[in-house]
Amino acid sequence: MSAGVVIEKAMVEDRDALEALIGRCYAKVYPGWYEADILENALPAMLRIDPKLLESGRYFKAIDDGTIVGCGGWSHATPGTGDKVGATGHVRHFATEPGQMRTGVGSAILERCVSDALDSGMTRLQCFSSLPAEAFYERHGFERVQEVTVMLGESIPFPAILMQRVLV
């Protein structure tokens, strides 16, 4: 990661730039891991950031020389259901600018999320990892729990992996 990269809370007014970044990232990473028809149906739903997440103060952006080069966050509420289960947080909506992948940007955001979750009393984090992101989360102490199908909206199934990291 460049010495000039700063991790900040994302703001509602960052929405368009963040969603465009997520689109570029997923368009680069997902082909080859998912069939074209799955991506055609799933990507439009995956590119939208939950407004509650963006407003929570728990969604972050990485800035390098004035440009957003990464994003990601966490919530106490389970994605899709909004349920809160004990002291379990949920890693959400990570993406890195394709030219900045494997430079530490995603790692810096994830560690900010871990620190923030610990400060909020969470004892573990879970995520619904995409297939290509599993290795990233494993490098950061997450373990595979099981393969799952995440429903995007009411009718779009997306293969993923439920992963978990114990924090304390």
C-alpha cells in the first residue's frame, strides 16, 4: 500500500464513486469464477450499497492522492435479514480499484473494520465471501464455515462462502 493511502469513513455523498469502484472491481475479478449468466443477473444488485450501511459510520473508503481506491465495511445486522445475533458482526461490500489490488488497500480497510468491531463489542466477524475473495479472507484469519447461496433480492441466487473470524 502506498504511504499516501488514508482510510476514512465513507459518506453518503461518496455513493456514486463507491458503487462505480465496486463495479470496476467485480467486473475484473468475477469472470472465470462465475458463469456469465450468474454475473449478468447478480452484478446489478451487488453494486448497490445498502444506505443503512453507508450511513452507519461503519463503511470505509481508502483514499490515495484524492481518489477512492478501495472500500468496505461491517455491520452488526446480518445482510439480507437485518437480524442481530449476539456479538457477531458482518463484513460487507469490499472492493479495491483493479490497479491497486494486492497492494494492501483491502487489508488496511479490513483491519480498520476489525478494530472498529472490537471497539463495538463484537467477538467475531462473518462474511459471505465471493469465490475469488476466499483466499483474501483466509490470509486475514477467517475460516471457511460452509458454501452458501446468497439471495440477491428475491430471485437472484449467488454462490458464496460463509467465513468467520473469532476476534477475542
